[in-house]
Amino acid sequence: MKLQNGLNLKSYLRGVKDIFLLDTIVSSGSGDVRLTTTSDITGSMSKVGGSYDGKVTAVIGNEASDVDSIVSSICYAYLKAHYNNNTMSDAAASAIIPIASISRSNLHFRRELDVLLKTIDLELNDLLCVDEVPLSRIHDNNKLSLILTDHNKLSSELSPFSSCVIEIVDHHVDSNKYSWVTGMLRDIAFDSITSKALVGSTCTLIAEKYFQLNNCDSALSAEIATLLMGVISLDTINMDPQAGIGTSRDSSALSRLQSISPHDQHHLFESLRDAKWDPIFWRDLSVMDSLIIDYKLFTTPSASSKPIGMSSILQTITDFTTKSDLRLGIAQFMKEQSLSMLVVMSCIQTPAPRRELLVITDNDQLLGAVDKFLMNTSSHNLDCVLQEPLTSRMQQVLKATNQVPGGTVIEPMLCSIYTQGNSKASRKQVAPLMLAFYDSYSK
Ligand SMILES: [Mn+2]
């Protein structure tokens, strides 16, 4: 079923929200656990291009839920809802909805997303978050399909829905899951030989899907073009060669989007960058909040030991370590996530791109092996150098056994802090390396 002609992005997102808002009201009143088919919902479903039997195709980004994940899911869902055709037999019969893979309470941390949405007269409140959708219920009724953007392996929380994955659009290393998703439906722009993403942003892949439409000119509205252009410019640091992220595909997408968007790419980039890297914002965050903002949990392929967590922060490690709740925040975070090791990746852009790594664990043998691995220049190109004075200062903080108010004892922990000379290697490169190391260490 196709959307009403001319339905803009805002009305579409409203329709998406209405379905679940109404559904919650009706089902909580009657105890009915099916997706309801009341006339109210029928109206909303028609807005989002769905049939009336409760089938849902959710387009969802990765668990770190950065602006690439969220915007790619919105723009792809909108494209599918508007322009699906007979080649999409499964999804064609469902409501196609974008879901931000982040809880409502954490969405406000996405400041650059807030800025980007406001440029097209949308706000964070217009989005649907993962904790607002009864995914389990839809799944249990056999009505759920999933399209993954900006990742190709569901988070452990969503992994019960693995069998529902029908399509992937991504630029991370292929984890070879969901073997039934093949051909055109498995669009993973990552070169496994060079370990490099072929595009700097999933939004480039989504833009390309719009460009391929016969009626691209009518499909690609100024709003969608602005969203995609904003994210691609942010992800590629406005095609800065020093950052080494943007590719020729990103650059062609940007110039074509600029011809449609009324906003200037460079101005938009600057306002998004300033919101994302705002030093005051990062200074005032608690340790727990800093760590959760852009966080991914990794289990080893053999899943033989406790997982490792990787958080990206947008301030220097030195600044991060001045936070007053450092010790307790790290301990709480690692306990909540039951981590054997936490890797904090710092990335700043001014005056020049600079990356650092902070590795924390309570296992001295493991830390010794990490040190050896990271500084072994023949096994990877991260070009890591241990920051001795900062490391020993931080070690002092983490070493003592503390009793905190409430009676919990914080066990001593260990850490190493490195400068990552290769500032072009992002988590896309570092995570698979760390995971391969950790897997062989755990065996
Ligand atoms: Mn991405």
C-alpha cells in the first residue's frame, strides 16, 4: 500500500507515533494484546503506508544510535513507505516505521540531531524510540520485519528478533549474520580486504537509493535532502581529507543533495559539529552519561567470556579524567554492563583530529596483553603510544579499594592510556581489531 500522495515527512512521523500511542491506549484498556485494528489506527496506518492487519516493518539503526543511525532509518523508512512497489512483497503489506534505537530518556543527549531536526521544523519528540514500541508483542504475533541501517548485527537486547531481519544497509564490517539476506537486500559498503568503509556515512547509501528511483526528483524532498546532507557532512567532517573518512561516493551524494536542499552544506556542518563537540556540554556530563552516549557492547565470536564495551567520547582523556565521579562512574558502568574490559575512545576535531584510547579492566594479565597488542606495530596500523604520566595518575585513582556511601565496595581497577597516532582509525577499525585480539586471548 502506498502513502497518500504529497504526505510530508512531518505528517508521516506523526502517523508513525499515532499508531503506537493509540495502540497503547486501546490495549491497556481492554487487556487485548494484539495490535489493534480500530478505525483510529486504520487512519494512522494509511498515513504510514500500511495495511490494516498489524504488520510492522521497522527500520532501525545501531545501538549507539548516533545521528547516522537515526537519520538513515528515518529517511529509508520514508522512502520505503512512499515508494515501495511489488518487488517488496513482504514489507509492502506492512506499516513501515523508523525506530531510534535509544531510550526516550537518553535521546536528548543527541544534540546534533536536535539541531538538524530543527532546521527542517522537526524535533526530537517527533521520533519514535525503541522503548516506545511493543516489539516483543508484534514479534510474538508473527507480524514483525526488521530492516537494519548502519549496522548488520542486532544488539544483544534485540537479538531475539534475529529471524525477522529482511534487509541491511550498512558500512561496517560484515558480521555474516542473517545468511538469508542476500543480493540487493544486503547492501554492506565495507571492503574487508582494506578494512575500510566504502562510504563515510550510511546516509550516503540511503541517498543513493533515492537517486536510483525513477521519480527521484519528486521523491527526494528538500527536507530529506537536508537531513541526509547534514549527516553525511558531519560523518565525513565535511569531507576533510585529514579526517580520511569521506569517499568519492560521499562527495557525489553531497553535491547532488546540495542542489536540492535550501541550506548551505558548510554552515549546516558547522552548526552540527559545534553541537556535537560542545566542550561545555561534555564537561558537564556525568561519567555514566559520557560513557552511554555513544556506546557499543561487543561479544567475542565464540562468546566464551564476558563482553567488552566501547564508548566514544568527544573530549580528551585528560579532560575526561578530571570528572569528579570518575572512579564510581566507571565502576558502576562496568558493573551494569558486566564488562571484562571497557575501552573509551576519545576523538576531538580541533585544532586537529586527535584520537586517544583508555582501556580499563580489573584483570592485570589481560591489561598486559592489551598493552602488548596495541603497541605491536606489526599486527595493526593504529600506531599507539602509551601516555606514561597520565596512565600512572589514572592508575592511582583506580587502584584503591573504596567504600562508597551505601556500603558498596569498589574493587581496584587498572588502566592504560594511549595516544592513537593513526587518527583516521575510528571504532569501525578499532573494534574488530580489539575483538579479534580478545577472542584469541580468551581461548
Ligand atoms: Mn554510520
